[in-house]
Amino acid sequence: MEKVVVGMSGGVDSSVAAYLLKEQGYDVIGVTMQIWQEEDICTVEENGGCCGLSAVEDARRVAAALDIPYYVMNFREEFKKNVIDYFADSYVNGQTPNPCIACNRYVKWEALLKRSISIGADYIATGHYARVEQLPNGRYALRRSATAAKDQTYALYNLTQEQLKRTLMPVGEYTKEEVRQIAEKIGLLVADKPDSQDICFVPDGDYASFIETHTGKKVSEGKFVLSDGTVIGQHKGIIHYTVGQRKGLGLALGFPAFVLEIRPETNEVVIGTYEESLTTVVRANKLNFMAVEDIQRPVRVFAKIRYNHKGAWCTVERTGEDEVTCRFEEPQRAVTPGQALVFYDGEYVLGGGTIL
């Protein structure tokens, strides 16, 4: 019997994933990854999300109901280094990071998979809405989930071939409603539990104060400028802003103002019009290819520039040893450095990278 470690967050998706795999005949072990940095129980409980104490208690109850072994594994060090430090560094360097992508690649997969293999597991599994398939060319790729509304392939584009080969994602074949119905049918207490929102380690959404506390450095104020260098005001510090932002700028310019660029080297935030915020060219590096080993010539693909972007057609081509350039057929708004550019061939993830 093949053994699978299921990453259990205490939510309905991972709970149903564990149930489905047990029904399919796997030897299932439930694991919650302890990643929260605080030692203080009240703080951890307060912060909840997918890494708080309530998550552990919910996951433990589900594991007991499913009659599977359950463990809590400590991944605090890996989470701090690969997710929190990266998050803070990105903002300080004028980028807008995607911590869930980093967490998926380096913690939920790399660290958990390594630990799982060491205890004799054949696979790891999660409650993500995506499907893993081996293609005719022998490579493993993510396929969009059965429900477009919940598809999570964008946040998983960075997984390696070795990780995909050892990954099961059983809820990718279902809609969210169907997953909740399964949980209800088998009597799981988490059947109606709401989805976790926000970034789990910044539950109040105040990224700037979190970054200042984490780095121990107060970020200095600087200048708002137009593209031609004209100074139009004072900003609160670059970590308060992201490319494409419109609200909360505190500027009265007589036109809707958008953040066009963040310049950490001069501590400037560049402001402009909606038209100036549009572009057809997007460059990305830190590439990871999935459905193909590489792209040798320009390819027309469907690409997303952020998680909730509906996607658009573009032509992607290699423009450097670790760089691609996408030329979109329609102008795209708020292309944000630090976010992921993910391109698709039909339902399959072709690859992706970090926007420059």
C-alpha cells in the first residue's frame, strides 16, 4: 500500500483530500506544518489562518474522525527564511512579493516532501484546486482544476518535476460546492469553515508595520515624482506602495493617479495616469518550466500576471539565459515587479517566472 502524507491546514479542502485518498486505498498520514514564529500561545491563536493553533485543533479532530495518524511538524526555520525574510526583502527592494508561491515551493513542497520521504512516504498531497498529470513527452505538469473559479495553478507554477512526480491533488477534480458536500456527507466539523484569506503571517493586512517590526528598521519617507522627475509630494516610505496602486496615495492631481514604478535606489515613488500604467511588454526571470523543458522559439500562450488576473494572450520568447519576454496582444494594467508571470498551453502550465 502506497503511503501519502497529507498537509492538513484544518480547512475543508485538505480534510476532504485526506478522506478521498483514504477511500482510494492509500495509507494516509495527516500532518500540520507549524510555521508561525511566535511562541506566545495567545498570539498564535489570534493569528489563526493556515498556521494557527485553531488550524492544528481542527486538523487533529478531522484526522481522528478519518481514523488516520496525525502529527504536527515544525517548519518555522524554513518558513522564516524562505517566506517571511523574502517577503520583507522584496518590499524593501521596491517589489511586491507573492509569499504563497514561495511557501508552496520551498516549505509545503521542498521541506515537507523531504521530511515525508524520510519517514517512508511515497507522496505528499494537499487540498489545492489543481491537477497533476504526466504528459506524452514524459514531463509532469499542472492542469487547471475542474473549477475555474477556484483554480490554484498560478500559485503552484514553481514546483519542480521531482516535486510534481510525488504530488497528489485529489480535490482538483471537484468544485468547491462538491468538496463541501463531501465533507458534510461524512460528517466533518469543518464542512462550513470559511476559506482563509489574507497572508497568514500578516492577518491585519498592515504589511508596512510588519516589515518594520521584522527588519527592525524604520523606512524613511521620500518623494512622489512624475515620470519626468517633477516632485509632486511626499510619500510615507516605499514599503507602503505597490505598482498599480490607486487608493491611499493622498495626492490631489486633478486626474486619477496610479503608482507606475518604485525606485528603492532614490527612494522615489513614480506616479502617473491610467494610460501610463498600461504596457504590452513583460519581462521575467527565475524561470521554471513545467509542461516543456524549455522554449526554443517564440510561442503564443495564455498568461496571467497576478493571481486574480483573468489572463490574456501573448507571445513568449527567450531573451536571456534566465529571462523571457512576453508581448501581450492587448495592453495590461499594473504589471508588478516581484509578482509571477505564469503562462499556459491550453489547460496546462507551460512555465513561469518572476516579473522584473
